[in-house]
Amino acid sequence: MRVGRRPVATVKLVGLVLTAGVLVAALLLPLVGGLGLATNRASDLVEQTSGELAKADLPLMTTVLDNAGTPIAYFYDQYRLPTPSEQISKAMKVALVSVEDKRFYEHNGVDPKGIGRALVKGSSGDGMTQGASTLTQQYIKNYLVYAIGNGDRESFKKATKQTPGRKLKEARIALDLEQRLTQEAGGDKRRAKDQILTSYLNIVPFGNSIFGVGAAARTYFNTTPDKLTVPQAALLVALANKPILLDPGESRDEAKKRRNTLIDTMQANGAFGEDKAKAEQDANRYKESDLGVTDKVTRPQSGCIGAGNLPVDGYFCSYLFDYLQKSGLPKDRIMRGGLTIKTTLDRRANDAAHQAAARQAPPDTAEGIANAMAVVQPGGERHKVIALAANKEFGNEAGQSAWELPSMVTNFGAGSIYKVFTSAAALEQHASGILQQLDNPQEHVSSVFKNGTRPYKVTNFGHYPDKMTMQDALAQSPNTAFIKLEEKVGVRAAVDMAAKLGMRETTQYKAPGQDTPLGERFKRDNSGSFTLGPDATSVLELANVAATLMSGGKWCPPTPVVQVLDRDNRPVQLNEPACEQVVPTELANTLVQGMSKDDKPGGTSSGAAGAAGWDRPILGKTGTTETSQSVAFMAATPQYAGAVMTFSDGGNPQTICPGPLRLCGNRSQGGVTGGHVAAPTWFDAMKVIHQGLPVQQLPPADPRYS
């Protein structure tokens, strides 16, 4: 066996000799110009890299705050709490140096004696080469893997490739870095060394997605880095760079054994003083101490799914994450930039919306039914999203949903709420006013719209007068009056009005199997059913439509963001769409008055308003699709606009039936309406949200649109 092993050992020894040769050459070559490297460009690369290392912007955790400044979520790839040198205990620094690089304060970044030790170890054929890497070189490798790279296997492979070329480059960077930092420290080499040591302790992985001594101290010992003791420091050094081999939360005996081995190394390297008897006594005392790791190794949850209030706030969090990317903030910067994101989320409002949605559609009994609500604050400069909630909690567990129910474009319609867009188009064209009479036959066969190759026939559900004002028709919601009105204004005008007022993603939505956006399909097919709202809808966009009307016709993007700050508390500019005056203020105000009777006697939401004891003026409109697979309610006061949509969100959509709320197959009659589920949810939530606010009147109508 000895004969068989000798060639292997010899080859490894030769390899180490070659590596040692190039590293020694790096030590001997001057650090100016391009000498010793292939080109001046290579020398520039070394200087550039060492410059980046000196600045060392590490990946940091992004914190998301609600509108009161309370954290609601965190985004990160690496959980790290950056810690300055003065806040790291001496025990931690001594432990690291004595175990990993006892000549750290003597060498200039590359240690010839360490190379010699590696040669001796390598000659035995055991492949141990770590003695050749100083802490400075280890810092460089960690920076390349976890700061420049993504910490994945490929990044690690590139940064640790065992070739003379890579080792030479690493050595030159280490030498250049130490020289650069020493110069910046006014020639104080020890101060420069402490900066490298601090940088190392802030970047190194400690397992469980924990990076840096600050996060490690908090996670494993529930303490701060300045309070780390010798035994704690020894355990963290055991974890540093090798966390996958040791999990102190799971393998405590193995962790303690490894910690004690490192304490012995610290003693042997003089970490406990020159008095051998006392040093041995101290070492034994440290080794006898309890491991001290917290019972459960935990860290903040990254992302929108997790514990705390995320099951309720997760819908808002998920919308925020998507919105930031659409507004020009790359995902990588969100996950690694150490941003502080101040949001518009009102936790009290969001809780109220969730509770109201769950009361009307209990997730444990109303299986397969989603009840989603969005609340937006009207305004001439911003439309702040203050709540996005649903009856189901946000998550991947049973009974939860990871779909963005309140903000996504669902495949379900909002029903008669779309009559608002036909009405707005009619006001814009002066084809009618809110107090003008609309023809309202019980049945109407359109000569303008087709149902495939057949005439388009529409019937009213219930009995209505033959003529009604637009205001009364919006409150009572007959079908034929609005189909006839749509014949006057045209489908194109109604669709364009929907987009202008806020249904922008909805009208651009492409349903599964469709290549044409939804709005274009209605225009192309001249589909009169648009005003009856049979197709895909976003609840958030419905809420923003109400906000647009209540803002005097000023559309603004529904924003979840107040401000984004970078790691240095400097504002980060987002690329958000500008607000637009989409219809005249007088038209918007008049339509608000036109929608002001929905909660009054005879209106489709009057029962829900009465049951809630509602006493504030609103604009409102309910909606019910033909087979009651979805129902909705959109309404607003001058302070808050909101929308609720209840829909069958399972793989097999069915009619939603009342008493108790349930899916009940496919029926043409007997299903719920917008006044039964969606409106009660709105009033229930909004009573809480409006508590303490003064009652505000709706803006007056303008005679030109009346």
C-alpha cells in the first residue's frame, strides 16, 4: 500500500511546490506597474478588485415597514447585520486569528511560513492545503463568492479553483489590499489589519443562511457581537466557512466537541497567555462551559410567506415586491441592497379587511371560495394602497393561498360594475346625463351587437320601470338600459374608458390560450357583453377606479410605496407612472353623484349598508356575473376607496350559493349577488377603517353632465 500511495503524494507535493513558487514570486515582485503579470490590464484588474474589497459593500437585508414604521417583512439572500470593529469582542478576534492565521499581524497578506506548512502537510498526501491561505486571502475568496458572486456552487468553484494562476492573482490582490489599507490608515498596519479582520467577520458564512458575526451572535446566542465570550467565539470560528459540516442547533454534542478542539488550538497558539498553567486552567474552564446555543436557531423570514402577521400582510408584501421590480428596482438589489422600504400599508385597515372577508366567507367552511378586498386612498398626487387582504391567509399551507388574490387579474368578472364605464363614456360623449331617462325594456335584442352569428339578446332579472334615470339605473342595475346605452357610445369607447379610469392591467390581460389582450378582444368582436362585466378583473384596479372618480378624475398608479432608502439612507428614485387627468373633474364628480344611491333604499347594496349601520355618503356599484361564479362591490367615500370580489377560485369553478356560503354546481338561478357577500364585506371593513374620521360629503354634480 505504501508503494501505491507514494506517486500520489509525490504529485501533490510537486503541485504544492509549484503553487508555492508562484506565491513566493508574488511576494518578491513589486506592487506597482504590471511586473509579474501578463499585462498592465491584469495589474489594473488586481488594483480594481482590491479597491472594491476596501470599500466592501456587502449584501445586506432589505427591511419593509408599514405606514407606522413597524417592520412587516424582510428580503435577503444573506442574513447579515453589519458590525463595526469596536462592536466585536476581543475574544472573537483573538479566537479567529489564533485558529486560522496566528501570524496575521506579521505578514503582508501572504504568509511564506504558511506556504511551508502547507507543503509539509501536502507531502503526506492528505491534501490539506488551508495553511497556505491567510485571513486576508480567505476574505478575498469569501468576497468573490458571496459579494460579487451569488454564493452558489459555481461562484465557490471559481473563487477556490486550485491553480497557480488563481493563487497568484489572489496573492497579488491580498498584498495590494493590505498595502492600500495601510496607506489609508496613515501607515498604521495594525489598524489596516483590524479593518481586514472586521471585513472578514462581516462576510463569512455561519450556516443557516446566516452571514457575519452580527447575525451569528444574534441567531445562535441571542446576544450582540461585543458580548461574545471565548467559548461562544470558538464555536463561531468552528462554524465559519464550514457551516455545512456542523449545525449547533441540531448536533450539540458534535458542536461542543469541535468547539473544545478549537479552544485547545487557541491555548496552543498562546491565546490565553504565556503562563502555561493558567492558560491550561482557563482552557479547561472554557471547555466545561455549556454550549449556550439558543433552543431554536431562528432568523427573520425572508420573503412574503412566513410567521408573524405575514399570513395577513403577505398579499400586500407580494404586490409590493412585484411593484418595485416594475418600477425599475432589480430583484438582486431588493434582495441584497440593504434597502429600507417605507410602505403605505395600514395594518389596522388590512386586519379589518381580512377579518371582514373571513367573516363573510369563512375559509374553513366556504371551501373553494375566495373573498378578496383592496383599499386605496384617493388623492390628486398619489393613490396609496393601504390594504390588500382576503378571507384566506397568504401562504403555502392547507387552506391558504399564494395567489395574489386582491391584486392579480383573476379569470372572473366583476359583473355590472362595468356599467360604470359605459356610463362614463356616455357622459364624455354627452350621449346622456345622470338625470336623463334611459330606455329600459324588459327584453332587448340588439341590432348592433351579435352573439356569434345570432342576435345578441339581453333580459332584465327582476322588474324595473320602462324608463329610468342613469342614476337610478346605476343603483338598481337593469341590464337592457346599459346595453342600449352601450349601443350609443360604442364598445371601443367603453373599453377605453375602463382603461383610462384604472383597469389598465385588466384590459391588457391575456387569458390562457388567448393571444389578444382582453380589451382588444372586446373591441375586435364588438362584444356588447363588456358592460355586463363577464370577464377577467383585478380587485385592486376596481378599487383604484373608485379612487380615480373620487379624486376628480385624476388617475394615479395604485402605489404601495412611500419611500425607498438605500443602505446609507439616501432616497432611491422609482420609475412610477405619473398621475393623469383622465376625465374632466366635473365629469368625475357628476358620475360620483350618479353612483350615490346604491346604498339607499332600492339600491343593490342597501340591505348590506343597513345591516352594517352605514351612515356615510358613498359612490357604489355592485356586480354579479350570469351564473354567480363571481360577485363584486366597488365603493368609496372621499377618504377611502375599496373593492371586494368573491369568486370560485378552485380548479372547477361553480356557482356560489348562500346559506351557508358554498359552491353549488352550475346554476342559472339561486346564486349569491354582489349585495349578498361582497357589499357586506366592504361595509364591515370600512366601518372599522373610517372610525374616528369626520363624515365628508360627496362632490356636487355639474349641470353639463346631469
